[in-house]
Amino acid sequence: MTQGAGQGPEVERTATLRDFRVPAYVHETGPYAHSTHTGEVAPPLEETYPEGYTPTQRDLPVINRGDTVQVHVDPASLPAQQSTIGAGALFVVGDVHGYLDELVAALQEKGLIDSAGNWCAGTARLWFLGDFTDRGPDGIGVIDLVMRLSAEAAAAGGYCKALMGNHELLLIGAKRFGDTPVNSGAGTATFQAAWLLNGGQKTDMDRLQDHHLQWMSRLDAMEEVDGHLLVHSDTTAYLDYGDSIEAVNDTVRETLTRNDADEVWDLFRKFTRRFSFRDEGGPDHVRSLLDTYGGTRIVHGHSPIPYLLGEVGSEDGEDSTRPLVEGPHVYAEGLAIAMDGGVTMAGKLLVQQLPLDI
């Protein structure tokens, strides 16, 4: 079952208490659905979303602090494979959503890891834009890989870092708060129900450990690198959390530290908002973020490129209808770069070197 471009994008729905009657693996319809995974249902912007809906988003945190869980790697133990990537080259990765095999293949294709899955890119810099888990089969495997590559890249003189996505917030909330009711613009909701309705995988929850939670909860929400403002979500909601990158990251981290279910839910809802840069006024919204936080272009994940282009995908992933995504989407007068190739809808998991020419 597909969704026409004129019907508007599928939104991620806020779960209410009655949603507990829904099985863990609910098959949503529409272009965002996958034949074996639930669709993403969003929390609403009360002023722009239909009643009963809430916006959702994709973003991933950054790991570069001394208090973060560390994996230590001896530089002498790294493979001696010669990298063909230039010193200090900058790469970004779009939403992964548990598709570990596709991620490994994409990183190997770009020469960032070798055939054994080890870092081989020397001093290159690699950023993940968030949303490691949910929908796909191995979100915890994705997190384990990123954590290991972070250590290996650092030992080689480069780095691998990640931003906080809305699905990290969702998984943290489901683990911490479970069935605890939270205040929602659409009524009573729970993190557990929302997680299941947005593609939560039981195998991920079963394998989730304390060090995974610590790693996710300490990720940053945004960063500026070489003139690129990196965020997970294509929303201006970041402006609600501070007037500098440091302030936003501190506010998000402090919100998680306070461990208040309603506060974390509100953070999750705001990070699920999308499409702020796409339509009329979009370039001005991008400029508002760039003027506040710095950079000359914004790079984001969260909203699948087929949605941004008004295209549709097929639930069964047939070649005739699958979204054709060959690379990032540059839009909003060249000020925004979208990196979610729609891997959950039979699209492409994107790994891109920056800068990207228009």
C-alpha cells in the first residue's frame, strides 16, 4: 500500500494508553513502512499537525567527552592498511535505523573501514547524524560498531562521532520510563507504546545495556564542522534550547540527567518535528539556525529524501516503485543538505564526503 504525494507525509503518531492493545510489531502502511518493521508515527506540533498526532525526528548525539564510555584501542594493534582518503577528510552518515549490513557496506564502499570492519581511514573524520535504532533488525549492533570505530579512529588520529537523534531519545525513554503516563498535546501517552509504534525492536531492548544508555544519553544534539552545521532534525526547535551550540547540548544533556518523564517527552516531541526547511520560508528557517549557531550550510537526517522530493516508496520494496535516491539532497537555496536516503523504505543508506557541491 502506498501513499500518494498529494496526501502529505506520513507522521509519527503519539501512543496513548489504548495503544497497548497493539502488538509489538504493528505493520504501518505508507511510504515509510517496511514489510517487516513498523512505521514511524509522530508526536504533533499542536499548531500544524492533525489532532492526535505528534511530530518525530531523527538525530544522533556526539561522543567526545571524557565522561563518556570509552573503548580503548592500542594504535599498534590497528591494521596497517593504507588509506586512500585524504588527511582530515570529512564524512557524514544519514539515518541507519538498525540496518547494520547496509551500514558496513556503505562505509566499506567509501574506504572508511576494511573488509574486516576495522577503521582504515587514518585521520579522516566521520559524523553520524543520529537514529541508530528502531525499524531495522540490529540497532544495538549499529551502536556497538560506532562505539568501536570511535575508539579505532581516535587511535589512528582521526575521529568518529555521533549526534543525538529522536529515536535515541525514544529508546532511552522506553527503557527509563516504560509505561509511565506522560503529558502529551494529544492526551495521555507512554514512551513504551510510542517506541513500539515507531519501529521499536524487542531484540534491541533485550540487548540494551547500561553502557549503551550512557553513550546515547551523553551524545550532543548539534555541532559545527568546517562551516557545516550538523543536526539530526530538519526543525528550528533547537532554538528553544539555547542560543549557542554549547548551550543547546548542555540543555539536552541536563534534561536527560533530571530524568523527568514529561521533560524528556517534550524533548522527544520537538526533535521529531520536520520539514521546516522544505517549503516557502524554508531558506529563512535555515538562516535563523545558521545565524544563531554558525556555519554556512546545515546538514541533517531525519526526513527521508523521497518525502522531501514528494516521491513515494512501496511497502514491499519492488524495483518499479522503490524511491530512487542516489545521493544527498541539496535544497533551500543550497543552504540545506538532507542525508536520510530512506533505508527503511528500500532506499539508500548514505555516506557522503563534505563539502558537497550543488
